[in-house]
Amino acid sequence: MAFFAKGRIFVAAAVAALGMATGAQAAGSCGKNGAGFDAWKQEFAAEARANGVGQKGLSALAGATYATRTIAADRAIHKAFSGSVEAFMKRRGGAAIISKGRALKKSNAAMFDRIEQTYGVPPGVLLAIWGMETGFGASMGNQNTVSAILTLAYDCRRPDYFTPHAIAALKLVDRGALSASSVGAMHGEIGHTQFLPGNVLKYGVGSGNLRDRNTALASTANFLKGHGWQAGAGYEANMGAIAGWNSASVYQQAIARIAEAIDGN
């Protein structure tokens, strides 16, 4: 994944691996500012329709606006993953995540046991990701999701990567899992652990409502399992699965350290 977004970095090559709207290509001309966004949306509507987006999704597309805050956040994202692991953990409140993660593990033991039995993923890594991404649900974002993801599909920096996620977001509107007014993180991520729309379609479990804590955690475990998580193998053996979530080395190492501290309690 070639961008850093609320704790995840994706490379364009991952689009095929994600299995999301593989027929989608970037529509029309990309843009470096909002001047051509409305014209691009009209072109993108035909592509969305061809990829199975229905009337609700198309209406959400028509009402989307160019997300200047998303572009500003995207241009500054590399700074968030700079420095040492220790510095990164300090900035992101690693000690507080460990402390609260341990408490949540105890108070929700039955839920985490069910998740581990189903997916083979222990509670520590789920709590580490949950705490790192949204402070255990305290900050899930206030950017319009549809506008954010469409802006990134239009933007010249990574349109081929974000186009399938944009199609997925519109399909989620069709299904009622999102609405035109739904909000989330700056890059269009959704819910407690910050899934991009295409990952909701592929890895979301149960209701698929990732603003529900239990659904989000089970879906995160399903994501990690889908990226090769080996039950009982420990964190060194499972760094590849964590890299599927976020390919930034400092993020991966921080998640592993936090998870081990939580699991060891």
C-alpha cells in the first residue's frame, strides 16, 4: 500500500491481491487541485455504473465535494512515520495503549476468546491496532468518507490504487453500510480500526458495520488471517501479516511490541 493513512500504507500492486473491483481503472484525467473534479465525477459515474454501482451510490458520487483537508493530510503523511520506533511509540501513546489494552483484554475476555478461536489471532495485536488507529474508538474521524475516497481516486498521486476503493465505497452506499454523509478518517478509512472501503467488502464480517466494536475487531482478525497470520507462531513469524495492514517498519515494530506487552499480561 504506497500511501500512509491512519496507520496503513498500501502499494498499488496490492489492488489485485485485495481482489477489489479489478476491472476498475482511473477514470478520465486526474487532477492536482479541485478545478476538474466535477467534470471528472461525470466521467467516473459511467465507470462506476459499469462496475455495478447502483442509484444510491451514484447519487452519493454526484454530491461529493473535493476534499481539500484530505489532500493536505495526504501530502504530509510521511512525517507521521518518521524517526525511531521508540519516538513513534511515544508520539502515538504506546504506553497508554498498553495500559488500556490490558484492561480491555480482561473486561472483554469472552469476545477476544471467540475471535481467537475463529481466526487464530490473539487479542494483543487487535488491541494494539485498535488503540493505535482510533484510541480504542475515541477518534474515528470527521471527514466525509465518500468525498475523501473520491478525491484520492481523482488526485494524480495514486488514482489506480484508490479507484477500486472509490468503487467499493459507492457499493457500500448502495448496501446501506455507508451513506453520502458518513464520516471517517482523512483517507476514507472507516470504523474502529480504520478499514478502507475495498477491505470492508473483502474482510468485513457479520453486519459489516465497522463502527460496531465487535464487528471491527473480528474483521481485523479476518484481515490478518487473510494476510497469512499463523496461529500460535508469535509476532516475529507474523510480521508479514502486520505488514499487510501497514508496511511502515516503525508501525509494524510498534504494533508487535505493544501486542506482546498486552498478551504477556
